[in-house]
Amino acid sequence: MSRKIYIMLSLLLVAAFALSACGGAQATATQAPAQPAATEAPAQPAATEAPAVADKVTVTWWHIGTAEKDTALYQTFADEYMATHPNVTIEITVLENEAFKTKLTTVMQSGEPPDIFHSWGGGVMNEYAKAGLLRDITPELDANGGEWRSTLSPGPLGVYSYLGKNFGVATDMGMVGFWYNKALFAQAGIENPPATWTELIDDVKALKAAGITPIAIGEGDKWPGHFWWGYLITRICGQAGFEAAAITRTGSFTDPCIIEASTKLQELAELEPFQDGFLAATYGDEATAVGNGKAAMELMGQWAPAVQKDNSESKEGIGDNLAWFGFPMVEGGAGDPSDGYGGGNGYAVGKNAPDEAVDFLKYISSAPQATRMAENGSALPVVNGASGVTDPYLLTIQAKTAEAKYFQLYYDQALPPALGSIVNDTVQALLAGQLTPEEASQVVEEGFAQGTE
């Protein structure tokens, strides 16, 4: 099977994107014909050329904001832009998540992507970039001394880049971190959340000694465990180490830093820090344990407080006892302590997109529009100067995300589609003690190699 065909078939399993812009006819002014020369006749004045009329341009925009408040706001953005750019028509297609993936995959196979379309960045976007289906917007980001780029948080923006080129921008991003119970920490004699991996291990031991379940995890769903592995690789290998294994392929998933990450995760599991039956538990079970005060912490995204409340007996969670801290640094690791791991939403740009499409993307990713999205509950902005977030937890996560020099997208989205499930299965096997760190690395490496042949 050729590489090109393989890529298209693999993309059918995940997500997609497509349908391109059409250009309008150009209206030009005609100049009056010259008058024939006549002996001793007065010179005829030259005809005045009519002012040029801007070309008619249609921009296609596909998004998944199906909630009424989102659909209305995004239509307002389009209406505002068209009012100030009368030559531009923005055609919006709104699709539910799965329908969006299916339809976009189909149009991508035709080679005619939409001008602007929803994207989670990472592996699927990278495959589109490699197939030549996306427009490189790096020149626009860097124009005028990087005027546009300077308004965007660098870590999240990097999620929409591939091999040093940007093919889209983030509009919404959240960082995974630890949600913990301050009362249970105090009961175990822990005064401050851990800043290092060693301190985290010490805290786990202290909680167990106090008869408290240190960590809740829904590993029956598999994806919660992969947060741990991905963050450890981010801390130990850093951006260069991960990209060597997964992007440039100057390294591999059997590199020592990745094996070290697996080793540390397995050493944690050997302390039996998780609730009983964690390998079969769902994420809902995980949230219930924390929300009912039965476990001291969980590693989860910004949605965790709401899910804890919904799954708790009181429907209030643990109230003021809930707090957040970032994933600890790993001593000797190559990663920066500010580096983040998480995900969100944004937009990629199709290969045939006109300049007006890129300009419209710049408009909707500006601080005023990001603020309106935050106020609308549509996004956790990653634009400098944006406001509108009032929840104290989200404000903390927004600030930490903005600080991140490197922001690593969830591996089950960052890696090629088929590899995401391999990673999740492998991490579950690591936590169950069914694979050694070396075996786990080999499984992922073989899966990656097969998926890119």
C-alpha cells in the first residue's frame, strides 16, 4: 500500500477537513479609446480611469460550535467582518463533532479542503500538511515584525505547527494538572503540593500511611493513564526528545528518556497509589472518588471540577477543599517546568484559502473576539490581552497555559491516528505490570513504524 493511500485511509478513522474557496469575477474599469489625432485640433483630455473594485471573494468556514450560543456568536463574527469587507462572503458550515469528521475526511480525499476549518492540531493536521492540503500561514504570523504571532501564547500556537511551519492557530486550550483535596493533604501532614517528582512520591507514601487513597484514575477508559505517561515524557525528554521520536524521527520511542518515563510511571504504580479496581474503572468512577472525598487527587483537564460535582453524592463536590497544582518537575529532566500537556481547539487553513480567509482568522483570533468567546463560555482563550474568564480555576489554568514555552498536545491526538490507541493500550499494560518499560517502548515504536510505512 502506498504511503499516500495509507495516509488517506488512516485519516478516515479519525477526523478530517475540506471544501475550498471560490473566487469571484474581477470587475475592471475600461479606459475611453484615444481620439484620433487631428491637425491643429485641441488635444482631447485623457479619460479618467474608474476606481478599482475589490475582487469578490468567498471564504468557507467549517466549525463544530453547534450550541446555539456558539453558532450565534460565530455568525456575528462573520457578519461583522463582511460589513467591513463588502467584497467578502463568508459561508459557514456548522456540523456536530462526528459528522464534521466524516464529512471533512471525504472532502479532504477530494483534495479540496475548506478555507478555514476546526482542528485539534497534532497528528491529523500534520498528515494533512504532509499531503499538501494546508496553507502555510507562517508568513502572515511573522509579518510586520511578528505582529500577529506576538499576540498568541507560544505553547498553544506550537500545537498548530509542523516542522517549523504554522498551518493554523489555537483559539482555546486547557492544561492538564492535579486536582487535589486540601483537607486530605493536611490530614496526611502535607503542607504544600509537590514541586518535584520525588516530592510527589513522598506525598503518595504519606497519604497511604494516613489510610487515604492517594490517586483516583479511571484506567478502564485508558486515556486517563496516558496523561501520566505523556507528562513524564514532556518533563524528562523535553520538546526535542519527543519530536526526535515522533516528528523528525532522528530518534525513536526506544530512546532512553522515554524508557525512563515508563520506568517512573511503573515505579509509581508499584506503590499501589490508586483506588481498588482502577484498571476497570471509568473516568466517571475517578471523578466520583475525588468528588466524594474518597481519593486525594487526580490528574485531569480543566473540566474536572464540574465532573466531580456532577458525580458526587452531594452534587457539590468537595467545595473549598479543591485546589490545583501543575505536574511536578522531574529532577534531571530536559523539559522546562512550565511546559504543559493538554489540548483544545483551533482552526487550520486549507491549501487554496485566499488571503481574506487568513485575515478573517486573524480577526477571530484577536483579543477582543477571544474575550467575547470567553464571556460566551465558548473558549478558554490563549490570546494575550484577552479577558472574560471569571472562574478562579480556569484563570489559574489560563495563566499557566500562557506561561508554557512548549505545550504538548495529548498523545492520542498528537500522534498519527492509529498510534493513539496503541499508546493508550500500552500505558494500561504498564500500569498493570504486564509490560516492562523496554517492552512498552518497543510496542509503541513498532506501531509507529508500521503506521508510517
